[in-house]
Amino acid sequence: MRRVLWAIVALVVLVIGGLWLYIHRALPQQEGVVAVPRQALKAPVRITRDAHGIPTIEGETMADVMWGLGFVHAQDRLWQLELHRRIGAGRLAEAFGETALGTDIFLRSLGVRRVAQQQLQSVSGEGREALEAYAAGVNAYVSQHLKARPPEFLLLGLQPGRWEPADSLAWMTMMAWDLGANWNNELLRLRLALKLPLERINQLLPPYRGEAPLPTTDYTELFRSLKVDAGLGEQAQRFAPESGIEGVGSNNWVVAGSHTTSGRPLLANDPHLRLSAPALWYFARLQAPGWKVAGATMPGVPAVVLGQNEHIAWGYTNTGPDVQDLYLEQLHPDDPQQYLTPTGWARFDTHEEQIAVKGGMPRTITVRSSRHGPVISDAPGAAEGLTGPPARPAFALAMRWTALDVPNTTFEAGLAMNRARTVDEFVAASARHLAPMQNMVVADVSGRIGMVAAGRVPVRGARHDLRGLVPAPGWDAKYDWTGYLDASLTPREFDPPRGWIATANQRIHPPDYPHFLTSEWTAPYRAERIEQLLGEPGRHDVDSMAALQADEVSLAARQLLPLLLQARSSHPLAARVRALLQRFDGRMAADRAEPLILWAWTRQATELMVADELGPALWTQYRTRSFYDAVERMLLDRQAWWCDNKTTPAVETCQQLMDSALDRALDELQAAYGADPQRWQWGQAHQARSEHRPFSKVKSLARWFELRVPVGGDTHTVNASRVGLREDELTGRFYLNEHGPSLRAIYDLGTPGQSRFMQSTGQSGLPFSRAYRSFLQPWAEGQYVPLWAAEAGPTLVLQPR
């Protein structure tokens, strides 16, 4: 027995010792001297980390600094780099098996990596040097200095792949994909058109507040006459990487020195993206003679995407223009490799792609492109055994998208912005930024402030009577793009008399602006709240900027609350809930019950109002989408057609719908949180979930890799934390927050030492590192760390042999 006990003790010691050794080897070396090949660097590169793990990378040339950036990205975020590379190249099935095959097929059909290789051919000079140096830095770390692979590689049995310059361009395209989803809305409208009249579609997907629906031909008649299959494009949507629809937004604003305590501009930015573990952003400071910049970098891209140099600061929000158009390509009835064009039948351009599948046989697919772009509807159902698309389909779907244009100068634009010294230089550099289109605010040390919406915008002809809202007949030339809007004609503003500029994905141009960007602006709740607070008397400082970024007052909640108070219920908890709501001021605090009640009622009202009109299949597909703005307008206007339940013989009223929604909401909340509404808390349900890919999908691993923290706010607050309407797989509850301020930054042009930033997890991608989650709680509490290093920490020198 004693021998058995000693054997167990020895085994435990051995396991603990092995684990300690693995962790010690996997954590990045942060000090000392590392020898690198002589041809890699022109001179030594110094990497000094502060107390938060944020590196300052100093070199003699920009290319040497980018080599160092690639090295530290690989040190801290190697699995994230691997994932970014595989997504851009459509090589996920190699790692994850059959379940990822459909996504690979879609990505190969879209051709992101293939196009990136073509785009790379036109990149020269400093841009080419930066891409090549960065890739060399990543690969040098992996091939020569990696002592232990991160746990994801071990658990999946993978080796890190080689990073190529084109992988950086492919990942930039995937970020443009994440920030543009017009194609999803086009398919939604197509499916709605097969069920509803145009008038009802325009109510369900309403125009910007105060405007009429965009005038179009009646596309419901068009699609019904063409007998378009309602499932067209469904597989593409199923397997495509997620792209933003609604609720994914951003804030930025810049305040002139005339309105600040220092007399110099202040600039704030918080881009709202899907939360991930590790965070999308990696903080770094880059320095070479004549060049000093700090801010948020993105693993895979050799530049500071958002930040401040010695002369300017800048920040982005998504413009959300309509830069994706789908085309119905009519297929020849006897030859599916031909499609109809304005001049007759033409053959698709085709080539074959071979996809490796972990644990399975490689698959060969044929990728097709029309004169408009890649055919995306060929993605077969991987889960159904790759049986392929239906026999003899009448149409294929092709996509025209600005981000797939060759050449694409977006990367070179980013480098030029990193070096800009004035507002004018920044704006000049922005003219080369093509995708995704961004509202860029900028300020310089001379006191100037400005905003420019930078990006390539397609021009549609005067006869285009569908306005890019739905898939257009590809055989009719009137739906083709006729060119691009000149970069000098996009919306912009400089040094306004009011003393500030703010964007929050709202419409950024006046109604008489002569060019079409989009008709699908985000509802202006956040923008209006920012304008309220910026317009208050007094001068601003860094602390007031931070308070504005943390603001949790929802103007949308204030508008919907009177409708909720009109709802009547005989539920046992109704009286206590009404007493709470009567004191509610719209502040969506994590420790309050009222936000939880409001969103539960809104979710139930949406289902009661919309599900019967859409039908089970379409409602199942789109029930996680927020129809918040539409439901609010329908209830305010008492639109009886929507309030009536079409599945019953009786005619229900809007009042009955509001009453039923309250009953159902209270049943839901009582079952989940108990019978005392005073104890309900918004943060119990509304947790910020930073997803780990892929281990959030594995329950036994999710607790080790995924990060969660209770947060306040909602989809419409300045401190935006999108309210998820799908059921949380872990808790079975609703209202999880998976999109939020991925980064918060405040830049002081007068005293750069006051500039500060924060991201949502930490610097490291290693889950056993303290820096994997060191920012999580401070981020949730609205805290920051210094942008510019206050104290020097450990230093690693990359020394050419």
C-alpha cells in the first residue's frame, strides 16, 4: 500500500513538474539577447515591455521594427496568427476536420487568399518591405526560438504554419468582411419578398429615422415572376464567417482645444467588434529615427491600426456603406457552366481547389466566377455529405465587392497614416484606403481636428431601380456598377464652429448629399447621446472623455419604456415590476433589474409580432437578429397588421400583444432568477463573453479558454454591449453580450503622457499567462493603462549575428 501511495505521489510530482516546465518554456522570453540571422536586421532591435506586457519596439529602420513586431506577435499570439492565416486562406478543415469544410469551401469560392496574392504584386517600396520584414519576424520566431507550442497546437496536433506577406493582406480583407454585411441583408430581403408585400418589408426593415423608404421597383413581383428559390444562398450564409449586421458599431469623437482644459484637442475611439479571447487588438509602441507611434496593432498586420504618433492621433468607426452587391446569374438550362449576360451566354471562369480535411479524404471543388465576381452559392452542405447544390438550379449568386479589387492600396494607406504629421497629410493618405470604409477622426498638435469617410464607394447607374437592396438580375446591364466615387467626394468635416465632431455609425451626411453611400445607417441613439454630453457646458479633459465612453444611458430604452408601462398583466410579480420600472431612468447598469425586464419584454414582443408573419423556417433563421427599431415603430404607431397573430382566427390588438409579452417575460425571468425582482440583476444575464476559437465550442475546455465578465450597457448605449437574443449554450439564458468595445482609447494632443487605452482581455494569447486576462476586469470597470510607457521593464535585444 505504501508503495502505491509513493507511486501516486511520484506521478503527481512528475505531472506538476512537467506542466511547470511546459509553461516555463511556452511563456515568451522577455529579456536577454537573442541572436537572429545577420541578413534579418540591419541593426539590433530592442523590445522593452512595461508592467502590462506592452512592448516598445525600437530599431534603426521601419523594416527592422516591423520584423520585431512580427516576432512579438508570434511570441504572444501565435495561435491567433495561425487562425487568422487559416481563415484568410480557407484552410480550417486541415485543423478542425469535416465540420469546417463548408466554411473552407465558401472562403475558397470567395477567393480571399487568391486575390491577396494578386494584390501583393502591386505593393512596392516601404509597404512591400514592411510586409516581408513582418513575415520574416514571425517565421524566425517559429523556426528558431519557439520552445513549446501554445496549448491549442498541442490539443489539435498541429504545427504552426509559415506566414507569408499575402496572409497579411488576406486578413485585412477578412476584417473588411467582418465590418460589411450588406449581402446578408440582400438575401433577407429576397426571402421576405417571397412572403410579404414591399410595404411590409419596409416596415420590418425601416429606413433611417425621419426618412421615407428608398424608392425601388417592386422587387417582390420580380422575384416571384422569376420563381427564385427561397433557399438560394442559404448554404453560403450558413458557412460564411460571421460578418456584422446590426449592433456591431463603434464610437469616435474629437474635441477642439477651444473646448478642452488644456487648450489642445482630445480624441476618443472605441470600436465595437465581436469579443474574442485573446482580444483582436495587441498594444505596441513602434520607434525608429523620425518615427514614433503607439496604439492598437492587429496580429497579422504590420502597422498601428488605431493610435497616436508625435504629431497626430486618429480613430475609426464603421461607415457601413453598401459596397457588396449580389447578382442573380441565370444558368443555361442545358449547360450549368454558362450564364446569361447582356450580350448572350458566356462561360464561367473556373478553376479547381483542393481542400485537405483532417481525418478525411481531401476534397476537390470547382470554383466559378462570373463577370461580376465569385459565385458564392456553390458552397454545398458539408454536414449533409457534400451532396452538392440542387440539380439544374435556375440561378447562381455572384458577389461584387470592393475589397476584392486589384490593386488594393489599403495597407499602404495605413502606413502613410502612421507617419502623417498633420490633419491634411492624414486625409491625403486616407484617399488610398479602399476597404472597409471608415469614418476617420483625426487631430494634430497644431490644434486642427477633422473627419473623413475613407473608402471605395461604388457608383450605380441612374437606371438601377433596386438600389443595391436585393440581388439584381445579372443579365441586365443597368444593374452593373458604372465606376467609383472620387475619393475627394466622400463626406468630411474640418474644424467646425461647434468645436467637436462625433460619429457612431449614424448617417454622416446631410439629406442633400448628392452621392449614395447606403440606406442602412445604424439608428442614431448612441450618436445623439454623445452629442448631448459633448454639448454640455464646460470644458473637457481626459476624465470626462472616459466618463463618456462609460456612459450607460440608453435613449432607446427611454423611448420604449412608456410602451412597456402601458402593458397590463395579472402576473403575481407584475405590481413589483411596475414599481421598479416607474423609477427607471434608462441607465442600463449591471446591478439593476430594469434593463433585464425591458429586454425580456422586448424579445418576447418581437417574437409575438414578427414570428407568425415570417413563418417557422424564416423566423428560426433570423430570430437572433434585432428588429428593435422596427418593433418600436410598430408599437408606437399601433400597426395593427403586425400585432395580429396570423396563426389564430381572432384579431389581436397591439395592447393585447404588449400584455402577452409582459406575461411571458415575467414567466421567463421568474424561472431563471427567482421570485424577487429586487434581486434580479442585468449583469446576471448580460455577461461579456470573449469567445475562444475553437475551444468555446468544447464545454470541457471552454472554462479554461473562454472569458466572461458581467457588464452594463446595451446595444444602444455609448458603452455599447450588444444584447444577444440567442440562447446561451452554457447557461441556457438569453441576453449574452458577444459584441462590445474591443478597444477604448483616449488621446491627449497637449499632454501625450495622459493618453490611455484598454482592450478586452490582455496582451497574451496563452491561457496560463496572467496577461491572458489581466485587462478583463479593468476593461469591464472602464479603467485604462497608459498609451506611452511610464516605466521601462525587461528588455529583449534581437541581435544580428
